[in-house]
Amino acid sequence: MATSSKLKLGVAGLGRAFSLMVPAFVADPRVELVAGADPREAARRRFEGEFGARTFDSVEALCADPSVEAVYVATPHQFHADHACLAAARGKHVLVEKPMGLTLEECRAMIVAARSAGVRLVVGPSHGFDAPVRRAREIIDGGSVGRVRMITAFNFTDFLYRPRRPEELDTDRGGGAVFNQAAHQVDVVRLLGGARVKTVRAVTGRWDEARPTEGAYSALLTFEDGAFASLVYSGYGHFDSDEFAGWVGEGGLAKDPARHGEARRLLAASPDEARLKESRSYGNRDQPPPTGRRLHEHFGVVVVSCDHADLRPLPHGVAIDGDTERRLEPLPAPAVPRAEVIDELYDAVVNGVPPVHDGEWGMATLEVCLAILRSAREQREVALENQTGPVGRVQMNGGQGRN
């Protein structure tokens, strides 16, 4: 348990992932950033200046800090397991970025480390935390729309042409669309489906020799209760499915369709992709903070087909197309971005509430992602063995940062 009502958080990795979580940490009064670790001096100096917090050049030193109660592991994918286990061994609760790890063995080691130390392990953020997704699950649990029969999810982005480090274009080191993006989509459909995933049949696309990893995939998931889900993703930067969200981007902010192709243009114009990547990370003072009215985050188009209605989580609510009527169940704009992540971490650590996105959940999502890669490679259906469903009924919470 945390020693005070404010959760004292240390951040392992002050890169792009952390920069996306900063608005949530700053706006939520339940969290205090007390320490950060990164090998880059510029990022450490900025962190010290903005938060008056200690910084370290290693995760080991961060985890040894007695003032840190929980560690947000936002280091590159290949280090998630080692750093989560290190934090747990030091008695720190853990929030680890997706994907949880690169192998099921790494996930099991993280679960054992947290359990042995008596600390909480939460895997996220992912779009399975998004309030509209959770509200859609609540509607399903309420029984008015009947059982889930089919889920259709697709997302078209410019993912592959955003600046990348070499390992982000190497599948063996956790790169590519499956490790990076399927983790979001799988979390969403697993939470909405409710039952355990039974099998996966998938194909993947590698269509640009200059970006030698998966840029696209299509997968069919079957659930134990007979429901099924189709997942399609493309990161090749042509069609933009945010058009179907009213030109609200993944992060909940309005986007300008006139900027189509910008990722490719910036990449083509930059002689140094590593430097371009660095410019988008925390610690770069030339990167302006996002502005504008923020709605809820989303991950493309999701349609949940039930007995009596199709449900669509949207940036501003849940669209319900029923037997005889169509309506929108609106959700207020979030006071704190990604508040649901803080809700789950805080409730787990301070209030002892079992998290939905625990280690077993994260491992089950990774198993589906690995099955997508395996099915595409072996050209066959893959049966799953490490699945779990949501813990009880997924609820919309009601705390400081909540709607």
C-alpha cells in the first residue's frame, strides 16, 4: 500500500511514451512525480526543472530511491521485463507500458516478481482503458443489448513512417505494428468481447523494404463463447480512419486532414531519423505541448455487434444502433487525459482494488499478438492457452480524475 493518499511515482524512461502520459500525471492530484531515470542528460534536467524531482542515469538507482512507491516503466520494449522485475524486487508497485514483454516467459517472470514482492502490477496504458470502451462494456453487462456476437475493429494510420529507432523496425526486438499497435486493438476487443480468446488466424504485411517490419495485419479471433472479432490495421500512411471519428486523432485532439502525408514528408526530408525521433521525445524544448479541446482517446473504428444493437465507442460517447432506434450516449470530455490509467493504478495500490489490466491480462494480450505473428508465419490457425477474461464487471470509476 502507498504510505500517503498521493501516490509517489518514479518514471523509468523519459522518452516518447512518458511525454504522452505527462498531461495525465500533471493534471491528476492523486499522483506526484518524485523521481525519473533516463540516460539523456537533457531529459533529466528538464524533469528536474519541471517537477522539482530527483533524477538518475539508471533504472537501478531509481528503484533504490526509498521515496518512490510505484515505478512507471516506459523504457524501450526489450527492457520492460528486466525493469519491471527490478522495481518489484525493490518493493515498488509497477505500471508497465505495452507490450508487457516480448515473450510469455518474460511476462511470467514479471507476474512472479510482483506476486513474490506483494506489489501491484498494472499493464498500460492501452486503449482498453478508454472511457468509451469501458462504457460500451458496461452497456453490454447491463443486459439490454443481449450477448456480444461479433466485433469489427479497423485502424489506418501513418504509424510506420513516424521516426523510429532501429529496434522499432526490428520485429525480433519488439518492433513493428503487431507489438506496438495490436496490443491496443487486442486489449479493446478482449475487454468488449468479455470471454477468453480461443484461436487466432492472421496474415501480416511487410510492403516497404526501407521499413523492414510488419506495417499491417489482419486477424480473426474466436472467443470461447462463440463470438468472433476481426482486426485490421495498416500503418502505411495512406487512408486515415480518423475520418470516421470526425477528424479526432488517437489522442483525443482535433487533427487537420490537410496535413495528410506529413509523416512521410518529414521522414524523407530528415537526414537523421534518430535526431527526428529525439525531437518528439520528452526533453526537447522545441516540441510544443498539444493544445485544443481534448475528447476521449480512441483506436480507430470499433463496432460491437450484439443481439439487439451495434455499439460504437467514439471520442465523445457510445453510439447505439438498436432494433428500432439510433442514439448517442454522450460522455463528458475528460478533465484529466488518460485518467482511467491513474484510476486503475491508484485504486490497485491505495485502495486494494484488483486491476483489470493486471499481469495475467497483459500476458493474455501478448499471447494474442504473438499468435498473430505465428499464424502469419506458419499460415495456420493458432490455439491459445494463457487467456483470461475481465476481473468481474468493468466499471466506470468515480474519483478525482474520473468522469
